Amino acid sequence: DSGVTQTPKHLITATGQRVTLRCSPRSGDLSVYWYQQSLDQGLQFLIQYYNGEERAKGNILERFSAQQFPDLHSELNLSSLELGDSALYFCASSVGTSGANVLTFGAGSRLTVL
Amino acid sequence: KNQVEQSPQSLIILEGKNCTLQCNYTVSPFSNLRWYKQDTGRGPVSLTIMTFSENTKSNGRYTATLDADTKQSSLHITASQLSDSASYICVVSASGGYQKVTFGTGTKLQVIP
């Protein structure tokens, strides 16, 4: 157990729907990161939050949004889902914001869009 | 543009053998390089992290090397075990904020009996 908790582990939904993925960071970590990993692809950075504020943005689609709450947990909202959104979505956390921080990853949420 | 290239893309070795994975990068200004191990369907786990001044770091049977002059790193796995079957991801950070982190696409290693 890495200390980063992601729910749900698996999610199956239909095109056009909206889902919310949840992440609780490791105790003491203030930064949360979201990644998308499609089948046999590398990790694609989506977005980073630090202590409730957005800090860095990667290749996140406009249909996707995220936020970090005062208790530091984060949610990734995916709307108007398309088949191509099927992927593993990972959350990671770290103490600070710099690229030097080692990330601790959660086990991922597997999204299947039918 | 910052880039991280890993080779080979995939590798099959016999249990007990050694192997070496390569990572070439063009990230600048360099801050640190990390190797992660990702089991299929699981989140990546950090193996080693090296800064500019470090050229070797070990974690059990895993040894990472860094040549900051040639911008190359390698991950050497000794006496491979079936549990080493995974993807190994090289991640390079430039100085600055998190948007300066560049992920490689990984090497998929399969260890067979």
C-alpha cells in the first residue's frame, strides 16, 4: 500500500456520460497529480494541484476538470466521455511542488467507456 | 523540446540473467533523473533518484548510472527474477516547476523461467 488511495478501482460507463475519480494523497503530501495511461502507452501528465491551488497543467482536455479540496483529497471529473477516454487514471502525491520531488502513485482507476 | 527516449522498447530475458536498460535525454537544465518500476495495471514505484553530482545509485539488485555529460542513464538488473517483469520508466526533471518533468515511454521487461 503506497498510502495514495484511489477510488473507484474499476468503472464502466457509456459514451457521453460523466464520471468522477477520487484520490486521497499520502499523509503529509500537499501536491496531487493526475495522469492518464492508455493501453500500452506512457504516462501522460494531466494536472497538478498544491494545497488546493492548480500549479501545473499538462495535456488535459477541456472536457476534463479537477480540483483539490481543503482536506487535500482531489477529484478528476471526466465529462462527455468518448471511447478514447478508456484508460488507467493514476493519481500521485508529493510533499512539495518542484520537479525534484519523488512521486508516490496510487493503484489507479481503470475507466472503460463503451 | 525536452525529450526522454528509452531503449529497448521491450526485452525478454531468462530468469537469473542480467540486463541493462537505457535512457537518453535532452532535458535542460537538468535537475534529477528517476527510474520507476510499473507492474502491469499498477502504479509506478520509485527505484532510484539521481542528481547531477551522482553517477551511480543502487537499490538491491537494481543499479542506475548517470552520465550527465552525454545525457545518458542506464538501469542494470542483476540476477533477474520473475517478479522483475514490469515496465521500467525513466523520468527526467528540469529545474523549475513540475511542468518541467518529462516521462519516457518505458521499457517492457519480461523475465521467463
